[in-house]
Amino acid sequence: MSAASAPVLECREVYKSFGPRAAALLGVSLEVPSGSLSALVGPDGAGKSTLIRLACGLLRAERGSVRVLGFDAAVAAQCIQDRVSYMPQKFGLYEDLTVRENLDLYADLHGVSQAQRAQRYPELLHMTDLQRFEQRLAGRLSGGMKQKLGLACTLVRPPELLLLDEPTVGVDPLSRRELWQIVHDLVREQGLTVLISTAYLDEAERADRVIVLQAGRVLAEGTPAAVTQLAAGRTFRLTPSGRESARTLQARLLGSQAVIDAVPDAGGVRCVCAAQHGDGIPGGVPVEPRFEDGFMVMLRRTQSQSAHADIALAHPPPQANGALIEVRDLVKRFGAFTAVDRVSFSVARGEIFGLLGPNGAGKTTTFRMLCGLLTPSGGVLRVGGIDVARAGDAARGQLGYVAQKFSLYGPLSARENLEFFASAYGLRGATRRARIEWAIHQFELTHASGPAGDLPGGFKQRLAMAAALLHEPRILFLDEPTSGADPLARRAFWRRITALADQGVTVVVTTHFMQEAEYCDRIVIMDAGRVLAQGTPAQVRACAPREGEFEPSMEDAFVAVVERSRAGEARAAARTA
Amino acid sequence: MLSSLMRILALVRKELLAVLKDRRTRLSLLVPVLVQTMVFGYAASYDLNRVPYVLWSQDQGAAATALIARFDGTGIFRRIDTVVRERDMRAALDDRRALLAIGIPADFSRRLAAGRHADVQLIADGRNSNTAGTALGYAQAVIGAFNSHWRATHGEGRAPAHLSVRAWYNPNLLTRWEMIPGLIGTLTLLQTLLLTAMSVAREREQGTFDQLLVTPIRPVEIMAGKALPAMLIGLVQASGVLLVAQLWFHIPFEGSFAVLYGGIVVFVLAAVGIGLVVSALSYTMQQAMLYSFVLLMPFTLLSGLTTPIANMPRVLQYFTLINPLRYAIDIAQRVYLEGAGMRLLLPDLWPLALIGAVTLTAASWLFRHRLQ
């Protein structure tokens, strides 16, 4: 271990860009002290990955200095790489090798001796709880387990500094908690220095220190509490009165100049005021600020809310009685494996319906069946009164679909993509032109020139939404629509979604952000192919044990429900064994 | 019906935009075809332009000198050495300096002058049987000419039977004349098969295929939307080869362009059908690429481009019946050199149309049923 006094990583005025139009870092200075757990927080495109890659000598800074463990990254990259372990966002696991073989491979690459392995492997496998899966193919592991295996492979040789680039992205809350616990233990028990990047703001609170990065600049550096403190005295909770829903209350608050941020929270609305209001917001009860509140205060100093977040449909979907989506005893089997096991729910017109669950829970499979991309093995599935799998093109014309990954045509421009999808949905002539203009204006795509594949993440996300709404569908399917988006973009996204739902569009959405479940009218939580909990967010939250005076969060509820079900399963398995 | 057509049109436009907008893919569509045509035009030839030989002569007489002069006068036979010992002759063949050794015994001129038979020895390097055979053939022709001339000038009269040889369609039996028209099919198959095989796999990999499937577009329309642009690109590529053949190699074109293009269209339809089946079966671009190459190798080897189909074992000859390239090469060569019309080409056209119909039907069925 290096001397405790000197920082392990030190950046001074670092600049880095990829081409004239793609500046990644604009004068970043920061320090990572020895033995600390530091979090690099910021939305996609903030420069987190660039910074981490500079720190392990994979990139060279244009200006400024990067010093790691006393070495200059510009000249002694190899010395740094011998002492630092780095886990990139997409870790190179070999899916056709077993857990053990992957470990062996990385041990071979790092020249770890057999004696060291004998001592190191049990530690790593115990730490990641993968002992039982030593002989399983890496490709057969769940997303969370893959990340843990990646971490184990990264740590196969004890490093002096551990760099983790968004290890929790796309991982369910349960696995995220486990990963953070592992990292915590590494810092506390082994005195390791860790720099971890994340787009989840709630994770930042678990670090000793945070570095907030936004558009290539350091917005703040210090303890998470210091960032949270920025919102001190400005955070309130409001409960909707009368017939007003939490969503309309939120929309009303966001429209006010005095409000920086408002999010639905446990049946009410949490909001952050622009400045310290002596009397606060009318009807607002002061609450403890959170990290995200402080972050929003900082962000709103540099960015303003999207102006076009409200959306108006020319032809709102017609009124409909009864359930628009009906799922009864839905089953999907892949060979001997049952991915979806007798799932039932229904969604009414104009509802926002959330599908939540850990990776491999079967929510994507359910989702794909709803869209007609998979045929069910059994059960009833009716969307808009028709059987999607068997229905013709007319039925599909009523659906809009936004995939998790950007899945429009990369070489085509934004406009060309819209033109294609407009024709695909049978729009013609003046209607087609009008709808394309509407989409470009509504989703602020006027300046989106060049191939769509090269657009920044936020643009891509808006373009995907625009393409899905061109034909004014009655039902909108959204698969993880906000993963990787920055908080402002996420809020704009949800404003559009709630506006659409208010006009009668039915929305089915899957999400990993548990807070976002609060935007939904009703949710289901799935695990191992079955529905564990179902109802309004308040009903689901009530499943979690209440601790103290605070309402349990959606994430607490999620973890409680999944853990309870898994424990029950383990007991059942023990009884039959 | 109209809406279906509009959707197909939108797909075709999207497909062409995706291919043609990028400068690199645009170049990769034409440049390799042109380069390969040039390379094949020059490199793939069985004609021997230069036969290095070593002369092992023990005879200084007039007849021997006249014979050697005939060899040297062809411009093809190049004497690299004249040796007197057998060991030196052997060495020249061993280290590949000479392809052929001509041995003239000491009594050659004397025996001929006496009106008797004389022997000339030809030794060829058989390590490449093809070249050796061709070189020996050339040498025999030279010696044959020498014989007739000798008989005529020494009052022995002409040989009783005289061979009068004509090669129809390709009078000088130039390999290039048959090779380059053959390339129209070969290179077009290579490119269109890869292009279509990758196109659906790419969409699957990038998630755009799902996005297509949730729109009102039907699987059959997706297939048509994939097949038409690929056929168009295939036709442009075939025209590229054709242009090189016409403008650079000046290979005489006997037939009609309409007939040739008619044949190419049917062939490209079959090629695209095979590409789409490969595409529907593969989940990743890597798989699509691998399957395509696994197919391309036997297609080329069993096409008759380089080795005559009639010489293949019977089982393989049956296999060539489902090889679209076999028919395409036949069509191109016959239209080019023989000037064949549609009627003569029917035996080639209907199997191609059948292959196209079967593969396209299979592909559209697979698109739908690969949904699980």
C-alpha cells in the first residue's frame, strides 16, 4: 500500500476531447485519497469513463497531469497498470467459459502463481457468493452475478487502486446492494482505495467522497453530505388534496418558478425550492434533503428544464371500457426452463403500468410477449381486445414500442429515421409530413443532424420516443426507457409520459429505477417468472416493514418482497429435499 | 395492397440509404469487385506465356540447330541454359529454374540426314501437372511443325493425314475469355450473399429487427424490402465486372445485353434467396458471415469456373445442380462467347428460378417462425 498521506489519484487541469466537436473533459482537477471509497457521479456523457481510462493510462490527456500512485500516467502507463485493477463498463467475461475458467484466464493473464490462486480464489468466491456456481458457464449467470464475477476477475491480483466503471448499470436493486456491500468490505477490511463511477445518484450516498461530474467539469467534490446540504431547508413533501392526483400536483409544481425539482414520492410529491423560502411551499411539510436534491440544485444552476416537455396529441385514443391489456395465466417456456409462470394482470386505458423485477425475473419476456415479439406457451394475452401474436398489421399499428437499447437505424439521420417509421406505420402525404414536423418540434430534434447513431444519448432517447409516437398509438411499450439518462432528461421524459397517459394513452413500462415506479398508477414486481406483488405503488410499498416514522421507499419494498419470496422458496426446497 | 407496396418501398429506401450513405460501405460495394476482376483477369490464366527450358544438347548438326531455333523463335520458350552434362540438366529442373528440359542426342542430325527416325527427349517438371501438361503440349506442337517442314523440304511429301484445328467461340483458347464472363456470376454471388446474409443478422444484433416486427410491416414485406435493394446492388456489381470486361480486357461480346441481364436478374434472385435463408437462420453477424463462407467455397469450387463439372465424381455433379453459380457461369459464358439467346439458356434459367422460389419462400417462412 502506498503512503497514507499522498493521494492515490491526482488530476490537475485535465483536458481531453475526441475530435473537435466531442470534448469529454474540460479542465478536471480532483483527488482520490488513499484508503477511501470515492464515487464519480454524473449522467451519461459527463466524462466519467474518460476520466477512469485516463487514470489507468489507457488514454492520454491533452493538457494537464494525471498522477496515479506517484506515477505520471502520460509516461509510466505500464507501472500504473501493474498496480491498478480496472473493471470497464463492459467487462470481458468469456461467456463460453465457466466461472472458474474465467478466473483462471485472468489469473494467467496477470501471472498469478498457483500458490497465490489457492489462497485468493476461495476469498474471491466467498466474497462474491459464487462458490456454488464455480462450474457454471459465465453466459448462464444473471446480470448481477456476471458483474460480481467481473469484479472477482478484476481482483484476481490484489491491486493498490481499484477502478470500477459503472459496475451497477443495468443491475437490479438487490444485486446493486450486494455489489456495494462487497466494495464497502474491500475498503473497510482490506484498506483498498476504490474509485467507482455511477449514474445512480442514490448510490453516491454510500461513498466516503463524491466527485460530481457534469458535461466534462467537476461540479462538486467532497462528502456526499456536503452535496446534500446544498438543498438543506429547501425540501418539502406535499400530499395531494381532494381529487388531485400526485401526478397532476407534480406537474403543477414543476410549472412554478419557485420550484427546482418535484418528483412523486410515496403517494405525495417531494419538491425542492429555488431558494430558501421562510414559509416553504404552501401545504409543504419540510423533509430531510437527499443527495439527489443537492445534485438537482447544482444542476439547475447550469441547465434549465426542457421547454417542450408537455405533449399534446391531435387524436387522443378513443374511450374504452374495461381492460385494454389483459393477461391471464401467461406462461412462456424455453425448453425445460419456465421464464414466465402463470402471470396475470390487466391494464386500463390511460394507465401507466410498471413491470419491475431483478434481471432474469421474466419481465422482459413478458414485455416481449405483450409486444408480439414472442409467442406465449400458454395463457391468455389480449392487447386492445385482440391477440397480438396472431393479429395482423392493423393491430400492431396501434402499438408504439421503445426498446431498451437504441434500436433505430444508426447510419440514417434523425429525420430519415422518422420518415421511415412514418411510412412503416402507413402515414402518407400531408399527414406524414405534419406528424414528422410535430415529432421533430416536440422532441427538440431540430438540431439533430448527422447519423442518428452518433447522436448523444439524450437525443437518441428522444428520437426513439418520437419514432414510437408518430402514428399516435393507443398503447405505448417502453423497455427501460430511462437507463443511463441524466436526472433532467428523466424528468422531462416522465412529464411527457404522464401527459400522454392523461390524454388516454396506455403505457406499459419496465424500469430499474425504483423511484420511477412512483410515476406508475399500478405496478407488478416479478421474480423467477412469477408475480410477487401487484397494486398501486402505495399498496406495494406497504409490503415492506415500516421502520421508524418514515414510509419505506419503493426500493425497500422491492428488496423485501424479493427476499421474502426467495427465502420461502429456499424453505420449500429444504422441506422437499 | 397499396399500403403493402408503400411499406416495401419505405423499406427499400431505408435499406439503400443505410448502405449508400456511408462512404466506406459505398466504396466496399464496387472497389473489391473491380479489383478482383482485374486480379482474376491477369492472374487466373492457364495460358503459358513463358516456358523457361534448359537445353541438353550433344549434337551441333544443322537439324538440331533448326529445331532449337524453332523453340526459341516461339517467344514462349526461353532458353535459360545450355548444358552438356545430364547432371546440370537435372539441377536446372530441381531448383525450378527450368520448367522443361529438351534433350537432343549426339546422333540426331546424322540420323535425320540419313533419312531415319531420330529421338528428342522432353522432360517436364511434373510438380505442377497442369503447367507441365500445357508446356508439353506446346513443345509437341513445335516439334510437329518441325516434322512437317522437314518432310516438305527433304522431298518426303506431306504426312498422309493433316490436322486442321479450329476452336469455336474462343479461337485462341484464351483462358481470360472464359474466366472473366465467369466472374460476373462469381463475384456477384460473393457480394450479394454476404450483403443479404449480414443485413438481417445486423438488424437482429442491433435490435432494429424487433422495432420492425412491432410495426405493421409483415414478414413477407420485410423479405421483399431486403431482397430488392440487394438485387439492385447485385446488378450494379455485375455491371461493374461487365464494364471491366468490355472496356479494359476487350473481350468480344457476341450476345445481347438484354439476354445477359435477364439471366443475371434470375441468378441474383436465387443468390439473394440463399442469403436471406442464411440471414434468417443466424442470430449474429458472426454466424451469418461464417455460414456464408461455408457455402461460398463449395459454390465456387463446384461451379465449373476452374474445373470442368464433367470431370467431377458423380455425387458432386448432382450437387452442382443446386448450385446457382453453375448456371450463372454457363449463362454468362454462352451469352458472351456464343451469343446464346433466351431459348438456348432455358435449361439454365428454370433451375435458377426454382432455387430463387424455394429459398425466398423458405426465408419468409423462417422470418415468421423464428419468432418462437
